Amino acid sequence: MKQLFDGNTWQEIFQSIRKNKLRTFLTMIGVFVGIYIYIGLSGASKGLDNGFERQFETIAKNSLFAWGQRTSIPYAGFKTGRQIQLKLGDVEVLYNRVPEIETIAPRNVKGIFGSNPGIITRGLKSGNYAVYGDFPDFADIATKKIYDGGRFINDEDIEQARKVCVIGERTQKELFEEDEDPIGGYIRIDNIYFQVVGVHKFTPGGGFESDSDIYIPFATFKKLYNTGDNVSWLTIAAYDDADVVKVEEDIKATLRSIHNVSPKDERAFGSFNLGEIFNKIMGFSSGMTFLSLIVGIACILAGVIGIGNILLISVKERTKELGVRRALGATPSEVRNQIIIEALTLTLLAGIIGIIFGALTLKIIDTLTKGGDFPYANPTVPIPYVIGSLLLMVVLGVLIGLIPAQRAVSIRPIDALREE
């Protein structure tokens, strides 16, 4: 299209824009609002998606927790209100009966759920902190960020019931000097000496933990507090392709069978399905992205239609001008191309301005939400989405420009010159 690179064509287009500033503004506002809404909604939904991804980055997406409660239905000679106590042997049965389970980490704790916290001392310093008895498998479900030089509980710690511990970053600050390396040092947990083998950085999402928690081997916890094979709760991760809701149901059904609980008793075992919540959140985020796409396209389409209507009015107002051009030898294709280029220019100009303003708005939102507790991070729109929206505007701009262009071409020079 030679006219696209013809200076006279662009001069005429800009003259038309300057002559009708208000009309041009009203013409462009529809496309501007459409692309602005699209960029804003898409970026906002992506920020929400990123925020929840960050919240769940330290724990398996298909994970859940299960614990024993009190029965609500009498069964097999047992009365209502019996307290169910999970056992270490439940783990092997669950692995055998629920093949969708990838990892199970039995856990014990002292210091939450109404139990007294562990009394931790080091020299003249002391404090009360939650103490967890864990297996190494727990780190496969809820990733623990250990500072350099340290480690988490390992298999040998379990086998030998070692008196080792991983402390929290706040525990380190409260019990150790600022320039002191805690790795290899000793603390007393309820009057028993434990060697510090790691310091964990607090990351939300791993269950009930805080930045002061202390982790010791499950076998050592068992001896220290005489818990036997009792388990406070199970942290479970299913395979990525598993239906986590069904897995939860199967786990509860298996536990009912193990502990002689009525199959109809829904209160005997409590659970918290993090995987189900994560899937719902991701579904909501995907819905927001789809909604932004539909709303954005609808607004852009409405704006482009507005450009077509305005250009139809412009063609009518310029009937005499177009007739003179035709009389001076302008071909129908030249007239048609000029109108199409004008429509395309207005569409792209409005779209680019909308993209810029949308990006600035997302930048402001990102600045305001940084460092907050709300799960929101880096609201951006992928480049392919932006390029796709620009291509859509090009296609729509050309198509909608054909209507007034055809109207201009249909004007006969003799009739145009008679217009007053």
C-alpha cells in the first residue's frame, strides 16, 4: 500500500484530526477505555495469581492435613464422644489403600492446640517456643529454607534418635549473640541438651509454624515427651494429577476403618484441604483472566464501531472534498485506502495510549501492594497478550474502516460537486 508511506496522505489525516479535535477525542475514547480495561483486569488477575503462587511456593499444591477428633456416632460397641488418636502405623495403611498419596509426614507438637510450649534455655537466656517432632519427609511437602551452613532433620537423626534441632530465625536472635554462629551450638529443650544443626527462615504456608519454632527428630520427640506411637496430625501430599478432594475422602474413609469409626461419622476426623483451596483460587484467577479478555474485546469492539460511525459522519461532511479529489483524478482505491488508514491510525493511537496508561496503573498498584500481607505480586500482562490485542485492533480498525471507505468511494464526483 503505497499511500501508507505517502507524506500527503498523512498530512491530510493529521489536518482532519486537527480540524475536529473533539470528534477525534470522542472517537478514540472508546478504544482507549477498552484496551485500558483489558490491560488493567488482565494485569490485576495475573497479580492475584502471582500472589497466591508466592503464598503456596513453599508447600505442595496438592497437600492436606488430617487429625483425629471425637466421634459423633456410636459404633462397634464404642460410645459417642470417643477421642480418636492417630498412630504412626496409620501411615503405612494409608500408603497401601490410597495410591494417589505421594508423601505422608506424621507430626507431633508441643506448644500449640492447648499444650504447654517447650521451655528453651541457653545460658541465662530462655523462652517458650513450640517444639515439633518431624520426619525428613515433611521438608518434601513444606519446603524449609535453611540458612547456609545448616540442614534439616535427616534419616540418620530418626534412626539414632539424635538430640539435634533446627531453630527459627527469631529463636536464634533471642538465644544467641548477634555475631555468634548458632550451628554446632547447644540449647536445652525441657532440660535436655540439643545441638543446633540448622536455622530455618520463616515462610508462611507450611501449616501452623512461626519464625520461632524448633524442629527435632520425631523419634527424639517420642522419647522426650513419652508420646509412644501417637501422632498429632498427618501432613499429606497427593500426586499432581490426583483429585485432591477425592483423596481427602479416601483418607478419611481409611482412617474410619482403621480406628473403628462409623462410615457415616463426618466429625471423627478433621481435615484442611489446602490443595482444594489452591485449585479454587487458581480457578478464580483463570476466570478473572477470561473475564478481562471478554470485557476488553467487547470494549475494544465498541470503541472501534464508534470510530466507524464517526468516520461515516466525517465522510458525509467531506463529500465535496472527496468529490473534488475524484474529479482531479483520485482513484477509488486511493480514497478507500485513505479512509482505512485514518481509521487504523486512530485505533492504534488510542490503543497504544490505553496500553501505556494501563501499564502505569499496574505499576502504581504494584508499588502500593509491595510488602503487604495481601497475596498480590507483580501485576503484569504477558507480552503475547499485548501484541495480540494490538493485532486485534489492527484487524478491527481495517474492517471497520471499510464501511466509511466504501461510502466515500460510492460518492460520484458530479453529485459531490453539487453539494453545498
